[in-house]
Amino acid sequence: MREEDDGAVRTVVRVIGELCLPAGLVLLLFYAYLLWGTGAETEREQHVLQQRLGEVFDRDRGHAGPGAVRLGDALALLRIPRLGAGYRFAVVEGVGPAELRKGPGHFPGTALPGQVGNFVLSGHRTTYAAPFNRLDELRRGDDIVVDARDARYTYEVTRKEVVDPGEVDVVDPVPGHPGRRPTTAVMTMTTCHPEFSAAQRLVVQGVLVRREERQD
Amino acid sequence: MYRFLWRRLPGGTALRLAVVLLLTGVTVAALWYVVFPWLAPRVPIG
């Protein structure tokens, strides 16, 4: 009886051990999907969004207003020279999971590019092409260039900090001052911190320093 | 367990290998194109 019990236990342990191998492989595959699979999906979306944005820019030729757009549509083109000449992302309207799969998203209800108030963007740090992966490399004085439908707006980085997810006053019209009426145009970019975690938020803020005709 | 499953597969070694590769491919495709896209937004890693 005792030997039968031992045999059953051994069989169970062996089967569990053998199941750990495919489980580990599935986890590795999921990790690869998070890093590269989601990125491929976002790059496909970005290709389409940037193409559409180019068509809108060609059509409007600076004669349009900043223009609110539908959720998931491209609002503007974001470039950050500090992160390389090739760094460019179409910013979509909305910050829900479906929108952030496409690229960095504009927080609905916050200021549009160039407007007085807080132009708030949110983006993924490690998945979905990780548009805000290197935000931590930005320094005070770095340019953030936003090509909107009506003009090109350049913001200059003024502040970088790590906050808890509950500190939502960073997206107020005057960041950190709930209820205060804005008098300047600022922008805020938020992403998860540290990488591979959503425990905190990395926040980069800037102030509008230049408005100029777009160079298409 | 794997030895048991291998024995249950039909045919000779070549056919068994083909079945294993086919099943593996179908499983990986289902994970990559169906399960992972559903799961990824629910994982809080930003």
C-alpha cells in the first residue's frame, strides 16, 4: 500500500515537472510577444496613421485650426530630437488601451497642441513600440516638437519627475495646481515607471516656446 | 508523459514528427494571434 502511494506521488510530481517545461516556453513566448509582437502591431498602425496625417497636412496646408479628432485618429506628429532624428510618432486621440496600442495618446479634454493649458500625452514604456521608453533621457531645455494641423509647436522641457499613479494633478490645466486658470501653454508626457512595471509614473513637462509654419 | 503521448500518435516516426510539428505550430499561432493579444493589455507592465 505504501509503495503504491509512493508510486502515485512520484507520477504526479513527474507530470507536474514535465508540464513546467511547456509552461516555461509559453511564458517565454509571451514575453517575446510583449516586447516584439506588440511593437510590430503598433508599427503597422503608425505607418497608416502617419500616412493619413501627411495627407491631412497636405490638404490643410496650415489653414486648419488645431482640430479635435475622433478617438483613435491621428492628432499630431511628435518628434523629440534628443531621442534621435528617426524618433517620430503619430499621436492619437485618447488614452484607452485601444488607443495606446496605436501609439502615444492625447488625454481627451486637455489642451490641444499650442493651446493655453496643459497638452497631455500618455504612452507605453516597454510594450507597443514603447514610444515613451526613453523619456527619462530628456533633460531640461530639450525640444519637443509637435506638428499639428495648423502649425509646428516646439515645447522646451522644464521638469522631469517620478510620481505615484494617484498624483493626477500633473494633468491639470496648471500642473500641480488644481482649479487654477491657465495662462500659458504647457505639455505633459506620462508613462509607466520603472520599465516593466506600472508602480509609478514618469512625468516630463515642458512649456511652449515657439510656434511656426510647418515644414512638410 | 511525453513518451506516453508519443506512443499514442499514429504512424511511424516521420508521421509522428510531422503531427507534433503541426500541433506545435497551430498552438503557437493560436497563442500569438489570439491569446496573447487578448492578454497583453491586461498585464500591468506598461
